[in-house]
Amino acid sequence: MEDNVPIYLWDDKAELSEKEIYDANQKMLELQRHFSMAAEYVASSFSKMPEVVRIVLFGSVALPLVKEVPRFRKFQSAGIEIFHECRDVDLAVYLRTTGCLNALRKTRSEALNALFRETGIAVAHHQVDVFLFDSADGEYRGRLCIFGKCPKGKFVCKVKNCGIVPFLRQHEGFHFMYDSLRPENIRELYKG
């Protein structure tokens, strides 16, 4: 055996059957459907809060999935494209005030618990990313925190301005890309 040649215990070059490709595509579509249902449950619950003015779904859950070579080794090695893998839900929530963030955080978890009880679909609260905007000027303010206490004392809580408004999380170096909210990139879930 030549030196410096890696030894693999699996065959990355193995051919994928049509069934494996079909099953992978169906799995990606099902994942998107589950996340879409989670978005609808959370939006329905958020819409009952007087501070919430508008809720928009954006990102890969809001759009038809495109095919790409995924991160999965077997598909990647073979250069086979399958539908994009949705990893979370992106909601833009427009608020009159940020005084309701702890209630909003709890409501997100309650909605996802209801989704699981009613459908058996499990989506974790940290998989529903809530981007918060001021309803008056449309400006991005931060994200809804995933922690049950603010500040939690985690390294992510040390970002400048994180937690100044309780449960309003800031991400270092993050700038919201407003193009992601263009009409062709969104699905309106609620407008009050």
C-alpha cells in the first residue's frame, strides 16, 4: 500500500440506486413540510398577541426546494444532486413593542409542543429562528432568544447589546439581508 493514502471503511464511490435518490428527495420534501407546519403553528399562536403586527416565513422553508449536491458523503462523492436540506424555520415577526419577548419565547415552545401532541411532528424551539422587526420602521432589532433566562451567562450572551432588552438576542457581526424579505422570497403568515 502506498504511503499517505487514506484508508476508508466505506466505499464513497458506491453507486446510488434510483430508490436511494428518490428516498433522499422525499425525506427533504417531508422535512420542509414539517418545518412549514411548525411555522404555521407558531405564527397562529403569535398572531393572538396584541404586540404582533405581521409574521412572514422566509428562507428555504418558504420557497420551492432546489436541487444541489448535499453535505452527505455518499451523494457528495458521487456528485448527485438532491433537494436542499432545510435546517430550520425563519420567521420575520414585526412587533409594536419588544416588551413581550419572554411571552413570545414561551408561546413558541407551547406552539411546538401542540404541533407534536396533535401531529407527532417534533420540531425543537431552537429550530424556529424568530427575527424581530420594529413594525413602525421595519428595522431589524435582533432575534428571539432560545434560553429560558436572560442573560443566561453563556458566551453568546456576551455579544454587545445582547439582552439589553430581555430575550432580544444579538449575533456578533450579523447584518440582516433585507433582500430575503422581498415579496418573491416570502410567504405571508399573518398581517393584523
